[in-house]
Amino acid sequence: MDGLGAGIGFTLVLFIMGTIREILGQGIWMSIPGVFDGFKIFGTSFTESSAILLILPPGGFLTIALLMGLFNYWRKK
Amino acid sequence: MDNLFLIFLSAFLVNNIVLMKFLGLCPFFGVSRQMKTATSMGVSVIFVMTLATVITWFLYQYILMPLNLIYLRTVVFILVIASLVQFLELFFKKQLPALYSALGIFLPLITTNCAILGVAFLNIDNNFNLMSGIVFAISSSLGFLLAIVLIGSIRERLENAPIPEPLKGLPISFVIAALMGLAFLGFSGFLGLSL
């Protein structure tokens, strides 16, 4: 049961991180390359100048750092 | 010769194994609180990674490939790495007991350090020959050492820095890693090497 909980938590965190990075980085959501283009969240004016940083490797570190900070903040409150 | 130098630069700086490929993150954040443990972790990773890559290369080329047992490579490689780490652990316990207790759980955890298995696999996926493989393993592990020493020294200085309360501890280390990753991104495109 502990393993199941950890697995579900991991899935949730991955889902949140993927959502943040994909929406802010590319302006689309849930795209699968070659299969599905994804939902367009923002218009083309956004996708032309999106935050490429979040797609690149350092963006992952930054996202998880801010997520952890956010969770710590909520826990303390 | 030229090619070997490019492999070295690519694995050492441009495709740094920790900052660009997210391999080997648990020792990277786990033992980087002090310079001394960080350095010794880096050096032990150099040792294990180089030996493991050489041994797995021979096993793959001369045993697994001819016998058509490629699907067994994960198991075989993990066994090789685990026995190397066992050897290292015995050595540390006997010769450097202080370091042994400082590294704690992270010493046996080199066994499942994804960086080492990852480099062994990348070595085979890239069809490197023995010499390029050795250079690749050494430069990857040097890149790991560089990254862990840099973050260790930054984290030592952070002890006295005013950090926002929720970011204290691990989150700020991730922010540092992100900034280091950005700095290392500056190397991409260097001599025509890409990510």
C-alpha cells in the first residue's frame, strides 16, 4: 500500500510538472509527437515567443524547485 | 584523436551528465552538502563508472552479442556495477572508515546510480569502440565530479545566506542546479557540438 501511494504521488507530481512545462513552454497541452497535436491553450502570438527555458533541461530543475517551495509553504501554513 | 577530443568535450561540458541529462541526481543532491563528501563521491563515481563501462563493453561485445543475449543486458550490467560497488565499499570500510560513515547510504546507492548504468548503455547505443568508450566514461564521470564539486562549494556558502523560509534546504539546491544548467547551456554550440 505504501508503494502504491508513493507511485500515485509520483504520477501526480510528474503530471503537474509536465503540465506547467508544456503549457508555459510550448503553449499546448497533452500533445503526443506524431499522434496528437495537443490542445491549444494560448494563441500563436504566445507560441512564437514562449518560454523555451522551461523545455530545456534547466527548466525542469527550476519547476521542481518552485513546486517544492510551494508545497513547503502550504505545509507550514 | 580529434574525434576523442570532441567526445571528451561533449560528455564533459556540453552534455553534462547531471545537468543536461538528469542522470545521477540522488548523490548529486544527497551528498553535496559538504565539499569533502562531494569530492569523494565524485572520485568514487569516476572509479566505478570507468571500470563498469570497460567491463560491460567487453561483456556486451564478446558474450552477449555472439550468444544473442542482448535482452539480458540490463541484468548483466547491474550485476557488474553491484559487484564493483561491493568492492569499493569493502575498501572504504577498511581504509577510510570516516569517509565510509560520512557517505552513509549513498555509497551502496552508487549501485543504482542511473548515471553509471546510463553511461554503460549510452556507450553501447552510440556504437563506441573501446577507446572512445573509455574516453566517454572518464569524461562523463569528470563532468559529474565537476558538477558535484561546484554545487558542493555553492551549498557550503549558502549555509549563512538569507534564503526564503519555504525554499530552505533541497528546493534552493534545485534552483542552483537550474542556474548551473543555464550556465552549462552556454557551452552548447561550442565547436559545433549540440545538445
